[in-house]
Amino acid sequence: MKFKKSIMILSLILLQCAVVSAKDYKASFFHIKSDGTTLNTRSIQFAIDYISKNGGGRLVFYVGRYLTGSIHLKSNVTLQLEEGAVLLGSTNPFDYDRIGNTALIHARDLENVGITGKGMIDGQGRALANNSIAYANDGLIEDILKYDRTRESIRPMVIYFYNCVNVNIKEVILQNSACWLQTYERCKNLVVDHITVNNVAFWNSDGVDVVDCDNVTITNNNIDAADDGICLKSHNEKFYCNNILIENNTVRTSANGIKLGTAGKGGFRNIKILNNTVYNTYRSAIALQSVDGGFLEDVLVDGLKSANTGNVIFLRLGERVVGKKSTMNRISIKNVVADVPLGKADAGYDYEGPIEDMPRNISPIIIAGLPGQYINDVTFSNFQISYPGAGSKFMAYIALDKLDSIPEVPAGYPEFSMFKEVPAWGIYVRHAKNINFSNIKMTAEKKDYRLPIVMDDVHDAQLKKITFEQINQKKLLYAYKSTNVTVN
């Protein structure tokens, strides 16, 4: 898998050079108030427009609290938030513009834009979301109020960038969005580096969303989110995520740590996920999913520490759009250390994952294709996994000669819990070809009635140097409707 990392590094250098050479304008020069109560939307927008007309530069915010509604960046303009500066989102839903999506900071069809510095952007999302619900209940906003929440399109993000080139998001603290925190769609040469995300104010609160982007680095970030931490999506079958580096991030969520898919109409290609840590996470540390008719291929995961995470690796093919077949090919995952808890990994956080989605007998690694639609060419190596065991056959015993009873749910929303109980406590593989496991060590701390590995409709699989510890169990593998499965 070739990866143009040198191009990414060059892009980062060019972006940093552009920032260094840009002219600085103090926010106070434009009479932007830092008292936390004056609504500055018009004055901030005037400043952005002024800087753009005068050759570009940085709008610099110093210590203070700057209240604003939606603002729109222009090419060659960067928002620089110095330490102690806080850009506050209004709590009034009518202070936000909807262009594609509703957001505090919009950027559309621009180049050379960014948000930098050690200051903070606070979306005040809980109050904002609750106010939108109140308006909907009074009939002032038309909304279906599903789950007693207004739609995601009504609850503002903090950042929404669309079709931008050379985007630099660096060092800032981003928190408390009413919805997904930051979305970058069809952007090219995007850098998200050394930022802190605290996005646990409300539901659907992802940390970073990248949609159909090309040449992206997401590095050295600390992310705490109630929903998915780092999420790659593809909204259009004519576009796809390409050349993405996700490296040296620390992620905690009440959903998935690092996820590709759910929305996957186009696809994902040339993705590197290197040396990341995921902890106290309700769902999967790494979820690779192709379920909407697109492709997912040439993905490398190298170096993962997964601590107290409900599932470690989840690979899934689905068919949520009838007649559109998804594909998944050439996946390599290696150098993983992980432990899985017996209970809820996110217990005690404000917005926990739903208790009804918790299977009672789970499996750290699940690879699940569909009948006649195989996940192909997957390599796992150098894994060390600790699992609590204690699976009970009285809760959901699945006889090994009746694996067909496990539901396929091709149109289901893809999560590792979608099958409820699975028949292996370590690795469960279904509908896959050319699968290789090597140097895998698994430990079940308590007695579990299941085998370490179960393969169902798997063809051309090799298992080398697989060791396990399990009370009263010596058998490693059960293969069902499978061919050419070898153990060395």
C-alpha cells in the first residue's frame, strides 16, 4: 500500500509557512467585545471580510470571552485564538446559518484557511440543543423530535468546512457542540494536529468527521466524545476518502474510537491508522465498515493500545441500499495490545452507550461479511488480548452445528453488538476469504463455554503461532462450512 506521506508533510510545512507570513489583526481593532455577553457576529464577520479584501491574514483573539452566532471564513484568513481566548457559540438557535449543515464556523469553496492557537471554541451545546427542543415543542421550529431530540441538521456543529483546499486546524481546544463537533467534507490538504476535543455536551457528538476528503493528517490529538471519536465517511458515490493518516491520537468515546464507514457510498482507500490509544470506549476501538455500496481497501492499522474497550476490532460488510454491493479488501492490522471489560466500558460518563445494545457474551475481534459477499485479504499479526471470559451458555447458547441461526442483518446499522451473542470469545469470522492470523495471544480470565476462535464460511485461512489461556479448554478452533483452514 503506497502512501503519499511526503506530500502530507510538505502540505503541513506550506500551511505553517503561510501562517507565519500572514498579517495579524487584533480582534479589538474591529471593536469585537470580549465581555462574554455582547453578540459579536456582525463585527467578527466584518473583520473576516476586511482581512480577506486586504490580502489575507490572521484575526487574533486575546484573553476574553467572545460571543457569536454563525460566521463565514474567507480564503487566506485564519482565526488565531491565543491562550485564554474563548469563542462562545450563541445559545439561540436562530443565530445560526444553515448552508449544507448548521454550524458556528462555516467555510465553503475556500483555500488557505484555518483555526489555530491555544485558545478555545465552546459551542455551549447543551443549552443550545435544549433551546432548540423548546422551540420545537412550541411549534416555532418544525421538527419530528425523534428520541426527544431535534434533528442533527438543526443542532449546530462548531465547524463545517466544505470543498476547501489547504486547511489547518491546530492546537485549539474545541468543546461542547450541540451535534457533531467538526466536519470536513470534500476538502483537500487538511491538517488536524495537537487539538483537544471535549465533546460530551449532547447526543450525536462526534469528535472529528472527515467526509470524502483527500490528503488528510489527523495527528497528536486528545479526543473525548460522547459519539464516535474519529470518523471517516463517504456521502457521495462519486467521491471517496483517500490518503488519510490517523496517527498518535488518544481517544475516549461512548461509541467507537476510530471508525470508517456507516456512511460509505463512495469509499475509503489508502488509510493509515498508526500508534493510537483508545480507552474507556463503549463500542469498538477500530471499526472498519463498508455497508452502503462503496469500497474499503488498502487500510493499515499498526500500533494500537485499546484499554477498557467494549470491542477491539470490528470489520463489517453490509447492504443497507438494496442492490448495491459493498467491498472490503486488503486490510492489515498489527501490533495491538487490548483488554475488554465484563461490564460497560463507559460507565459513569454523561452520555453512556445504550444498555440495550450490550451483548452479554461478546468477542474482541469480529469479521463479518455477507453470504456470497466476502471480506477479502485480511492480515492480523502481533496481538495480545485480555478478555474477562465468564460467557454463559444459559443466556444465549449457540450450538456450533447451528451457526446459521445467527442473524445476517445486511441492512442493519453496523455495530459489533448487532449480532448480540456470538459463538467465540476471542475471534469470530464469517463470510471471508484469504484471512491470516499470526502471533496472537489471547487470555480468558474466567471460565467461558465458548471456543477461542470460530470460523463460518471462511476460505483460505491460515493461523500461525496462536496461543490462548482458557480454563478447561484445549481446543482452539471450530470451522463451519469452511475450506482450506490451516493451523500451524
